[in-house]
Amino acid sequence: MSGTKLAIIGLLAVLVLGGSAFGIYTWKMNAVAFRGISLPMQGVEAEQRDRWVETFEKIAVEEVVVKKIVQESDYQNLMGLDGEQAAIADLTKRMKIKYRPSKNTIEIGLTGIRKEIEELELIAPKIYIVCGTVLAGNDREFAAFSSQKRE
């Protein structure tokens, strides 16, 4: 083989490997990520826990609550959205409340992509604070449980 052919083959190999590495990196950075607050449920009856999860889910879709979360977390600016209504719609779509039986916790947070992890970690505590405050105002048992966990 001549030197020119070898150089061309080498250049093509570098381009293919570089393109593959970039593709894998991009694929990984666009993977779905969930960030949230875990609320341990040790010592809580299953019936009560399920009621709290259901109530959290109802609270999380109320426009007044979502609007408060958007304002307190500066969601619109963190996520680069064009208006408060767009931010409310986006946050409503991304918020997740779920019970994890393996950890015995309620997880309250939001989904995004791995590129947004820093933003998600800033917003997730605000979701819990706002939703937890509303739930504590409506449910004395949760208020007592919540204040007990903070101590």
C-alpha cells in the first residue's frame, strides 16, 4: 500500500471512531433522568401512604400549585422557556409522584434529560416544599409526620 492510501484509511478510521464516540456521548446525555426528593415511609400504614401519594398527585396538577412552583424555583429561566404558561405546561408534564416499594419511599420530583440534571436538582426540592405545604395544610397526619421527619 502506498502512503496516500494509508493516510486516507487512517483518516477515515479516525472520523468513524470520533463520530461513534460523539454519537454515544450524545445518546447518553439525552437519556431520561429523574431527580426528586425521597420521603421515607417507615412506620406509615400502607393505606395512609397510598392516600398521601394520591393526594400528592392531585395537588401536583393544580394550576395554582404548579404556578407557585414555577415562580419559587425560577423554572422558566432555568429551563429556558418563553413564558409562564409554557413553563406551567412543561412542569405539569414533567412532574412525577411515585411510590417505590423497594425503598419504601414516596419520590416527588421531575423528569428530564441528563444534560438538565443540575436544573432538576434545583427544582425538585421546591416541588416537595410547595406540595408538602399544601398537603400538610389539608392533612393533620401528614403535617405531624412531616414535622417529625424534619427534626
